[in-house]
Amino acid sequence: MKALRFHPALLLILSLAIVVNVRADALRGSGDLALVVERASGTVQIVETSGNTSLCRVDGLGDLSHASAVFSRDQRYAFVFGRDGGLSKVDMLTCKLVARTLQAGNSIGGAISQNGRLVAVSNYEPGGVRVFDSATLEPVADIPATWGENQTSKVIGLVDAPGQRFVFSLWDAGETWVADMHDPAHPSITKFTGIGRNPYDGLITPDGRYYIAGLFGEDGLALIDLWNTDAGVKRILPDYGKGEEKLPVYKMPHLEGWAIAGRQAFVPAVGRHEVLVIDMDTWQLAGKIPVHGQPVFVMARPDGRQVWVNFAVPDNDTVQVIDTQTLKLVKTLQPGKGVLHMEFEPRGEQVWVSVRDLDQLQVYDTETFEKLVTLPAQKPSGIFTTARAMRTGL
Amino acid sequence: MSRWLSASVLSLLCMTAFSGETLSPQRRAQLHDLLVQDCGSCHGLTMHGGLGPALLPASLRDKPRELLIDTVMNGRPDTAMPPWAPLLSRDEAAWMIDQLRKGLTSP
């Protein structure tokens, strides 16, 4: 019987193949990851949406009430914006907090620039926007939101826009500013004044063309066409609640994510149990959909076929689903008290729901509405998939 | 008249002296959650402020208690502070104000 004999080169190739194979097992992509904010404990949980499991937890992120996150374009790092002014950079693959800066006293959200190199944070105190190098979190620029007679305004609705721009609105001043960051240390600011009373949040269309600020102090929204900034601000839906008594607003609605289906956009009505439908060709009101409570998030499934809505206290145990073809409710779910956020998986077949008071994340099938998985989480709020890294304004 | 007066004095006394005493432990736990989670969404989970002002003992010390309770119940016009009267009794609001003035601790 002939002994098995290998050529040394073959042996080398074989052993290399084994090494590569082992490393390939340890390696993983990050396109199916998501970050979950656990707002009371100052922690974030990293989960994966392929098998719907929890991977790890990162702590030491400070006060995460109203925290949100954006992602590096390689989908490895999350930038988490905390209420206490903390900006934290989390490596989602190694599950480590790699950088953190307490950049202000009180902040509300942030954005990552088109080229991925700058991270901007919108602050309440001191009112303004601060811009950081996304690699190091070193400060790059400071944009105080000054207005009137040496007043500063709280800043909300900060998004990135094509052309290395950041766009944001001033709650106290009723203004929207566009910051051109081509020269990062010296932003060039274009101001739109008199956009309306108390803009509470802003959003940008997925193509990066239209910025819209929702108004809290009056009915309506303020629209800016970023392709034609000379045209100024256009007020849309100025009287959507005319003649109706506004209800007390126990939670500010959010405009994060632009719920679009075809040529229709869906936004929460402030102080009303309604979702508003906007015709994006005419920017006129195309319908009002009565819902269970005051909407907080109105989110379109990525294909635009469904819109999911959650609600303010005392109706925050419920989620409703709207069919965007018929503009009718097709499902009412009751995940439990304290539904704070919903996030679709990248292609929309499943949706993650955070249920604060049950300390749970729930994952639903968006076709059957069946609850597929329940995972434990400590007072979860925002859920952010890394798919956002590829989308303008998120 | 005097009977009305003594009745109202008595009820005022009850309100100040016994605020929260009549609340069940479960209700207090709920109200504590409401304070942290729902008041916290605007005022910050740690009450250091947000869209709404800070609600720390130091920032509330100089404000009359009844005024603070009124603010909770009726809201503040032209601001984002809503009236909580549809969801809370005055006694409950008083208990919550007292918690804030002491500084929030776990229930």
C-alpha cells in the first residue's frame, strides 16, 4: 500500500486554508446589526437581525433619555447621542466604547456627514450645533444658535444633506439653518427665518432634496427645497387642524424617517389622533387617517406599502398599521405599555418594537403580524439598524 | 360661613399635610415611573432638563408648591408643557412635586 505523501507546498496551502477558514468563522459582517438604546441604564445592546438574537451590551454611555444613533459608512461604528451632551462612539463588532466626549450640557440628536467624516450634534444647552471628526471625536466646528438680542436657541431636527451640508432648526427662534461643511472648520451658514413657531423636529426626504420642519407652536410644516434654496420657505398644511380643539401633547412627535409611499407622505398631526397624508406633488393635504391616539412615530415599511404608528401617553401600549394604498387601518397590535420605537429590518419583512415597561424587544412579521421573538432589554427606547448608514438623513 | 371656612381650611390642611398619604404603594410606583419616563422625556431622565427646564430640588426650591402643582395640572400656555389634569388628580400631582423637591430616588 502506497503511503500518502503530500508535497510541502500543498501542505502549506492546506494549512493556510484552515487558518483562513478559522478566521472566516470569527469574522462577521455588520450589515445586519442593530443598536438598541437602554435609556435608564446608560447602556446599549447590540443585536443582529438575521437570527434575531442579542450579541452583547456596552455600558458607560451616560444619560440616554431621548438618545439616538447614526452609523459610520462601513457600518462598524455607532455614534450615540445622549441627553447629557455625551457623544459616544461604539465599535459594534468588538462591542466596545472606543471614544466618548461630553460635548455639551444637554443635547437632542445628531447626524453624520455625507462623506462620513463629520459627526454633528444638536444641543439644547448651550444651544447650537457642534461638529466633530468621526475618526477621533476631536472638535472641528462650533455653530452657536444665536438669534434676536444675544439669545441662543435650542436646536432640533438636525439632518445631513447632500453637498456636505447639515440642516437643522431652532426651536426658540423659529428658524432653519443650512450649514455647508466643505471647509469643515469654517461652516458657511444660510439662515431661513420666520419658518413658524417652535419647530419640534425636522426630516429630509430620502433623495436629500426636501427638508421639512414640523411646527409645535402652530399648525403646519415648513418646507425647504434644498435644490432651490433661493425659493425660501414654503408653509405647507397651514390649517390642518383649523377649528378643532388641540389635545394636550404628552409626548412630542418625531419626524425621524420620512414615511413615503409613492407620492404620498405620512406625518403625525400634533395634538390630534390623526396621521396626515401629504400629496408630494402639490404639497397639499391628501387625507387624514383617524388613529388610536396621538402619533409619535409614523414609519413606512421600506417598500412603502405599510405605515406603522405608535402613540403618546396614555395610549403608548398600542401600535397601528395603515395600508398606504387604501389609507385604512389594517391592524392594531398591543405589544404592551411603553412602546417607544419601531425599526424595520432593512427590507421590511420584520419590524422590531421596543416596549419599555415590559423591558422587552419584540419582533413582528409585517405580513402576518405574528410576534416572532421576544428579547429582554432594560427599558429599551430607540432601535437603529446599521442599514441607516447608507441612507441620507438617518 | 364659618363652617365653610373651617371646611376649606381643613381640606387645605389635608391637601398639604397628607399629600400622597392616601396613594397606594402601587400608584406611587406608577407615578414614580411617570415622573422618570414621561416627565423625563422632556425634562431629562435625571431631571437635568431638556426641552423643558430642569426639575432638580435646587431649581424648584424657590417656587411656591401650589404654583408648581398648578403648572402640572394646567400646563403652561404657549409652551410644550401640557395640562396633566386629564391623567392625574391634584393629590397625585402634589405627591409628584414633593418627590421632585426632595430629589428623585427609587420608590
